[in-house]
Amino acid sequence: NRWKYQSKKFMTQFGVRGVYEELEAGQNSMTNENKLFKIGVQTKQFEAFSKTGFLFPEKKYKSIGIIQNFKYHEHLSDYGSKKFNAEQTSWYFNSIYQTIIGHTAHTVKFGGSMQYDLYDKNYNDSLFGREEVVPGAFTEYTYTGNKSALVLGLRGDYHNLYGAFVTPRVHYKYNFTQLSAWRISAGRGFRTANPFIENAGVMASARNVVTQNLQPEIAWNYGTSLTHNFELWGKEMTFSTDYYYTDFENQVVIDMENPNEIAFYNLDGKSFSHSFQTELHLRITEQLELRTAYKLYDIQTDYKSGRKKKNLVPTEHL
């Protein structure tokens, strides 16, 4: 459920969301040679959120926003003889102030945030969990011209377990004409991984699961794209092409090269991703559209056994 309220100087929306899910799979009979194998997963989630904005009718370029989110997640699972149970309690707070610098073409935002996560997890008889407290501050400048737009962003966070992180980003757009646009972007990001729940399928395997003290994932992202709208034979058409590159400083590697185990460990070497796509979109009639695309992926990671391409990801896709 979501509720909204708006007046001339104030607007807010808040809501709640709940999920209960129970999954069962596996065998319903057994023999002397094959033991009974069953999978059971129970998930409970509750989420409450609010977004509040303070408006200035005489200065429409100015506003104050406050965002809050609370989440509770319980996960209970059995994969044959393997058990993984986890509980997460999270709270997120973000405040944003927006105004201009001299002219509406120059917009600036700044504010602060707080992320709190409490994890309580166990895998079989191994207990592990963590408490994360991440306060942060950010600023963003936007320039909007007749043919171009520029966004510069910078935020700093302090993680109670891993120290300080600085994440810059830049986006630039240039319109050659009203029908053609070129975009370029670059930025840095980090996150802490939860490999068990993010790779739950590995627990259905008979392999042993091996892990170590995992560090945050850190990556640089770069990309560019070109879009052109035109008419051909009286039909509206759009051609677009884009290229993105991701370079990991650190990554949680999911290593399944050993047939007897699945290992989670920190990257030691290089991990990168090249992604190229070109697409043509044609509106044949008001009710019928045609879209065709070509994708090319090159995703490689240094494992303990050497550099390899990412499993189950096709190099080319049409």
C-alpha cells in the first residue's frame, strides 16, 4: 500500500510492503542407494518507506527532500544436508537540498545520508554476521544548456568496518540536432557483498562451500552511447549504439573451477567487463513495433587457476 498527499508547500508519500514466500522442491521418495534430497526456502520481508518534500512556490527551483526506508528480511533455507539461515534489519536515511547558482541553468544539490545494516547469518554450524554503519555526504552540480548537459557528482562515505570511500561520477550529453544525442559517463562505486544469498543456487550442489574474510567490491564504470531518430519510408525509426566498460579494484569471486568445492574469495588480479550493443527500433504501425539488436560481451576474471571468461554468459547475442 502507498499513500500520497500534496499541497502548495508540502508533499509526502509513504507506504508499507510485505512478502511471505515458501518454496519446496526435491524428491518425494528414496531408495537404498539414493538418500532423500529436499529443498525448502522460507522468506519473510517487511518494508516501510517515506518520501517528504518541502516546496517553495515563489522559487520553484528550490526544494528540500527527506527519504527514509526500513526493511526487515528473514530467510530460512535447507538444501539437503546444508542449512543457511539469515536475518537482516536495515534503515536508510537521505536528505537533499536543491537550489540554483545564479541561473536556472546551473543547479546544485547537496545533502547527507545514513545506511545501517545488521546481519545475523549461519551456514550449517558456522555463525557469522556483521553490523554496518555508513554515514555519508554528497554534492551534485548540473548544467543544462541549449545543446548540452553536464552532471558532476561527488560523495564521501565512512564505513565502520572498512574505512572511508570516495565515489565521484560525471555524465555529459550533447545534442548534435533535435534528433541526435551523444552521452558519456564515468564513475566509481562500492558495495559489500552477501555471496550466500546472492548465489543461493550453489547450495543445492554437493560441493563444499569455502569462504574467507570478504572485502567490499569496488569498481570503476565508463560508458558512451549514441542515439539517432529518423524517418525512412514514412516510418519512425531509432538507431542507438552503446559501449560500457567496468574495471574492478576488488570483487567477490565465485570460483566453481574445483569440482569438489565452491569458493568465495577476494579478487587477486584483474576482473573486467566490456559490453557493446547496437539496436534498431522501427514503428511499423500504431499497434506494431519491430526491435532488433546485437550484443557483444567480454567478461573476464582472474581466478586462482588463471584468467577465465564468465560462465554461462554468451559472447555474442542477436
